[in-house]
Amino acid sequence: MASRPALYRRSELLQIPILLALLLFCGKPAKAGAALFLEEPYGRFGHMNPTGHAAVYLSHVCAASPVRLRPCEPGESGVVISRYYHVGGYDWVAIPLIAYLYAVDRPEQVPLYATARTVDGLRDNYRREHLEEIVPDGAGGKTPQGDWTQLVGEAYDRKIYSFEIETTRAQDDRLIAKLNASKNISHFNLIFHNCADFARGVLNTYYPHATHRSLFADQGITTPKQVAKSLVSYSKHHADLQFSCFVIDQVPGTLPRSGPVRGVFEAFLKSKKYLLPVVALHPLIAGGMLVTYVAMARLDPHRQFDRHLEGESEPEVILAELLSNGVGSTSGPLTLEPAQMGE
């Protein structure tokens, strides 16, 4: 333990990302909302395909089961819903907010410092308690392999940017009826039916044509960043709708840090091994791609949230700004007791 005294001295600061996320989503919202979660890429696949992941948080929609929705009861904090690849054969799965972010049921169970062993244990415990129907045990009762780990504990692996727009009970009911009536059978396709396509469909159910693909920037592939960009644009043209954005930081620990979110052309231009041959052989194409990149740079999540990121060392300022935005409110101060540190 001698090697970690700084972490304990900074324990209050380490609680800030979790505390602010809970204030944003678990306080009593001023209004119902649907939030696009634009999630940074991580790991080997994220290095090859840095477009990240998209999910939608619904503050007034809850889960009757991981694959069936219902209206929330008072005191419930909603679900995060997304499209996954090879998870029980389902197209979409709905997970309660706290579990989606931290793989636990209650805020006080969230560790302030996460190791791979800690996260693996939290995820498997949650799976055994709540997700056995869709993610059964492996051979001999062991933890199964596969992409199911993306269902819970996302904040351990990556930073998440939230773009939330106001919704109504009638809109929530319409989405619940639509998804419950549809066949929840996986047809995931990275090009035509990916997680961003699903998020786009959910948001467009609330506000038709609010989000869309970019034929120019992403060659018609729906990307999380493009969905965020179009939702921000929609909010600017509908000032009567409450709109807010926030950062849910990656939990401190030994897991590798996530990387920046890219669009399709943007990722191409950032990769020298692909870009340099194109510049040499097709300079006009390279020039056109540069124009595309400049246009895409108008939505840079890091710039969009600069004031929040810079204020991480001044939690009082962030908290005051969050509450003043009308995103959420609490009846009193919310504190978290640190869970046992991972080994």
C-alpha cells in the first residue's frame, strides 16, 4: 500500500467524476431526457477502428428485463440501451445506468481505483446476478468469453461524452412500444447496422430527422461522432428544447486510457501508413479529404467540453455549473464511500 499514498490523499478528487455522473443522472431530473453517449475507443480494436461506441441513456425508461422496456417508477434512474455484437443473439440490450457505467447496483460499491482484476470480478458478479438469461456461464460454470463485457462497467474502459436532449412521457411511451413490439434479433453489421445506427434510430424516434449519416465525411457509414454532431446541430435549431452536455471520466486505475473519437476520414488522415501513399499518388483526393477533416473538426468532443475538463481540479466550480444548467438536482449533498481498492 506504500506505493499509493497519493491516491488516498486525493480521494476527494478521485470521487469527482463518479459524483458528478451520479448528480447528472441520479438526481431528480428537471425533465425527462434522452442522452447520446459518445464513448472513446480503447484496446486493440479501438486502435484499428477509432470511431468509438454509441449508446443512448433514457432517464425515464427502465428495464422490465434486459431485453424489454417499461416506464420508470419514482426513484429509478433509467437505462442505457445500445446495439451489440454476439450478445445472446439480441439486437439491443438495456442496462440500468449505474451498472452500465460501473458494473454495480449501488453507488457506494463503485471502486475509486480499478485494476483489471477488480473490473473482471465486478462484471462477472453482476452477470451472475442479473444477466444469466442472456449471458450464461461458460463450461464448468466459468466466466464466458465474448463481447458481453461491454454491457457493464464502461466507465472503467473509456471516457464518455454525454449529449442530452429533453423528452416527454409520450415520446418515451412511443419508444417503449416500438422496441418491445419489434423482433429483438441481432443483425449487427459494422457498415450498415452498427451501434451508431441504432442510436440514430432511437433519437430519431423522439425527434424525426434529428440525426443522420454523413455521406461526405464518413462515406455513408454512421459513426458515433456524426450522430453527436447532428444532435448538437438539431439542438441549436430548436432552442426551446433543453439540451446539455457533460463528461463522465474514465475511472482511475491500471487499465489503459481510452483514445480520441474519430470519424472515418478523420481516422484515415490520422494514419500515416495509409495517408502518405494517397498523398503521393492522388494529391487531389488527399486535398479533398483534408477539407473534409477541417469540416469534421467543428465537433471535437475535447473542445466541446474544455471548460469541464479544465475544471476537474476545481470541483466546486464544476458542481455549481452542473446544477445551474438545470440538468439535475439533489435534495442534499451526495457522498460516496470508497469501496475496497483492487489489488
